[in-house]
Amino acid sequence: MRKVLIANRGEIALKAVRAARRCGLQVVAVYSSADASSAHIFAADEAICIGGASPRESYLRGDVLIETALATGCDAVYPGYGFLAENAEFAEACANKGLTFVGPDPESIRTMGDKAMARAAAARLDVPVVPGSPCAFTEVSEAAEHVDSVGFPMLVKASAGGGGRGMRVIPQKESFHRLFEQASGEAEAAFGDGALYLERFFERVRHIEVQVFGDHHGNVRHLWDRDCSVQRRHQKLIEEAPATLLPTNTRKDMADAALRLVRGTKYHNAGTIEFIYDMDSGEFFFIEMNTRIQVEHPVTERLTGTDLIAEQFWIAAGNEMRLPELETVPDGCFIEWRICAEDPAQNFTPVPGRITRLELPTGPNVAFESHVFPGYEISPFYDSMIGKLIVGGGNRDEALENSRHALQALRIEGVATTIPFHLAMLDEPDFIENDIHTRWIEAKQSEAKSGSAHA
């Protein structure tokens, strides 16, 4: 592997360009007409415009990406996250043209990217799974035959895709048909596939994920866990490594289960095994696998002293992985605060616009991973994320205290951001005491609205 095309944009594209250079690779960047001034273009050896501002005219055009890779002499394609990162057809098309796809093989993406197939693989490998349906359904009448075996409250979610689209909590049998059809229609619109999977819904769970890697030589590794429980509408807002609430035995059992899944499916490159942890029973259950690098991977990098993007290139080139076997969790705690161009006071409405001022915090345990700069235009065509503020400490309390100083020092003007929301989180007793769950944000918002109504 000598030359790689970075099939992405924004922060992950810039980070991938830099990691590829550290690996001694030549780099070709691609960009849309809306990204003509993006930082990753100038960091690469070459940059090619591949189409219009809409993702469907540019970053989602797999045929154009492959043509560009071949025309520029690339022998590899790096997908990052989002866009075509979990598209098995794109990975297969790359392979058919002799290009190395820097990620898992197409079959792994198909199997583990489909929630029903991934669940079956997990059950076969003795990984605990949430009680649910044996397959996904497109017809509500067929799905209705399985509701009694799953039980209520129930969660229906899209078999393809994620991000909370095509997902509904169904509290009782009487509302099943209506909510199933709503979710199926949403999934069809978002992913072109309206199939839904049914599973038992738990009221108070934490969202825990385990970072995993596999190579072509039979080696597998985990890099312990992350807690991604602070969410809004199934979108992660804050991530921590490690998941400090987990009992030691549970943490080890979860990591072992993740490795069984990686080894048993002969998975290669970076992936994330996602679990829910039931706070009442102490049980954990597999929910899905992300067959790519995650947005929140920097907290794992800092906790474990690794370079996960560079490791992706290394493994894709056919080498044995260099990641350490971590018998115990490294000391410390790292938190990622997603800084987005959204207005928390207006229900987190995206606010595209021009960044007029950018001042970054400094410190030994502070980093801001971003592609923006003063004068950068936040486009309405893409994700609203400005960057990721990663802050660490010797323990969670220290990381939180350091985070307060870092968030106060991070100055972004020209657009509204989620910084005020994060600072408010640092005054929430439940968050400080680590007594939260995946629906905690919605619960707090509901309480606030109720309080306003009664005032």
C-alpha cells in the first residue's frame, strides 16, 4: 500500500490524511464544491473535486470515488465514518477494482451491519443478546406474531442504518401497529430498507461500547470500553473512557464477549461492539456492531496511548497488529465533548454560518480535534459537528474539573454551539455523580417542561 484516497471530509478526513502521512503513504483528498477551502485538502498531496455540495452528488458517489482513486494512482481507499464507511457494496467495488478498502471485508460489513444477522452471530458465539425477534420484518402483520414472545415495553429499530432513525419505543400492544408503521416508513426513507427488528426495551440502561481490532493473521484485541450514555434522540453527546461505573468482573466479561464476536466472525480492522448495561440487574446485552472507526475513538486513543487510524492503515496493508494486549484498564479518565454548530436553546437546531473567532484551550490533558479555522463556513449540507474537545485527568472527577476549565477557555464565535449545554452538564448532580442512563436527557427536558407548565 503506497497511495490512499481519503473518501471523506471534515475532521476525520484531516486526521486520516495526517495518519496516512505518518505511515509513509501518499494521500489524495477529495472534496465537494462546498468544501473547496477545507483543511484536509491542503494537508494532502493531491486534492480532487468530485461533485456538488449535496452528499449524493459527491461523497456518496462510490463510482466517482473509485474512478478518482484509479485515475490518481491510488491502491487504497480510506472511508472513515459516515457516508460509505459501512457500505458493503462500496467495499466490494473497491476490491473488484484492485483497491484495498481500509476497513473490514464486505462480508463482515453485510453480516455485522445487519442487526438481525449480527444478533444471530452473537447468540451463536455465546454473547448475551437482548430478548427479541429472530429476524427483521417489513410487514406489520408478520411482526405482530412475535410481540408476545418479546414482551412490552418494546423497541423497534431499523435493521439497516442507525442514528435513531427508524426507531420507536412501543409501550403497549395497542400502539404496536401504528408505531411500527411509523418507524418502518422512516427507515425506508432514510436507508431504502423499511425492515424492523423487535427487542425488549429496558427503562434504565447505560450504553457501553468496546473498541476492537482484528488482523489477517488471527490476532484480535480490545482496548477496553467507553460509556456513551449521554444521548439525545439516540445521538451521542458526551463519551467517556473507560466506563467508570462498570464492576471489574462485568467489564472483563464484556471485553471477553466482544473478542469472541471478533474472533468468531473473522473480523478484520477496526470495529466497535455495542452493549447495553441494565443498571437494575447488572446484566449486559449485545445490541449491534459498528464496522468502522467511531467518532469517539480519540478518548480510547488517549487512555491507551495508541493511534487507531494509523493502525487501520497498518492492518489493511496486511501487517500484524501492533496494539498492546491490555490485561488491566489503564489509569485515568478521558471525556469527549462533541462541539456542534447547534443552538441548545432552540432544541439543538443546526445553525450553519461562518466562524469568526476560534480560541483553543491548552493543557497537558486537553486536545481539540477539528478541521475548522477562523473564517471557516459551517455548511448546511453536512453534519453540524465543529470538533471534539477531549479532556483527561487522573480520575473522572479530575477529568470533569479539567473539562470545566477547557470548555470555558474554548471560544467559538459566529455560530451558536453546544458549549453552553456542556457547561450546564457540569452543574448537574446526576451527571457529576455518574447516575445517568440513555434516556436521562429526555427525562430532564420533560421535567423542565412540566415545571414550566405548572409555574
